[in-house]
Amino acid sequence: MAMSQESQVKAESADGVIRLSFEESIYPKDAVFGAAYVLLDRAFVHIDRNDGRLQISVRPKPGVTIAADAIAGEFENEALAQTWRREIIHENRAMLESITSRALGGAAGPPGLDDLLDASLGDLGDAFDDPLGIAVSWEEKYGKKADGDKPAEAAGPDAKPAEEPKP
């Protein structure tokens, strides 16, 4: 039994097995695989290739009755839907990759200190310069004395200057 002449899918039923034939140039192999996956709850599906056509054999699981025209129509509709999904994904690949990388990047948590130190600042490279020396630590600015005494500047405003040793 063949479907209408407009259909690109040919279907026939014999010995309880429904055989479908798809033009591979119209229906990509992965779209046909996706369409076959939809039937796996009701039927056993076998896919083969012969002369540029994908040959699909569908055998209903025990207790399931499927009409050849119905299964051929459902399979063709699902193959078209899978082909269309494939085209949409191809056209929007850059956007999908961007959204996915943002989602995975956010799931990784905030960057660590090493990541922040290694990060390029771009145009902000001179924003963290310290021309007045404000960000310099006390030890770097005033240094430590060898004998362990504090420098006079660091002792405070009420401190008396240290006396010079007498000769």
C-alpha cells in the first residue's frame, strides 16, 4: 500500500511489518533517527540505507496494532519536525552557545583570587595606579629599624624625639 503521490515517504505493510522508505537528500539521517525514537514505545524500529534512501522497518510491539498509513504519516510528520528543529538549531547556533556558556559560567561560581589577578583589566589598566603612594604598606614606606625601635614619625603626635646617645 503506497501513500499519496505528494508524499516523499513510501509505505507498505507485509507480514505484520511496516516498511517505510525516505529520500535521504530530503530527510537527514539524524532527523529520521529522531522520528524513529518517537515510535520506540509502540514498535521495534530498524533503519537501513539502500540506493540513497533510508529504509525503515517498523514492527509493532506485542498488543499494539498500527495501521500502515497512520504510522507512515506519523513518521513523516515527525521526520519533518526533526528536520525543522535541526535547521533552527543550525541558524541559532551562536546564540545557543552564548546562552549555554553564560549559564555554565554562572554555575561555576564567582572567580577566585588567582583568576582575578590574572584577568586583563583592558582600558582600566591605569585606574589602579597609585601616584601618591597611598596604597603602600607602612613597612614599605617607612621601613623597620635594625634595633627594633619605632621611627619617630610613627610614634604619634605626643611622642618626644629620641635623644642622641652621649659620647
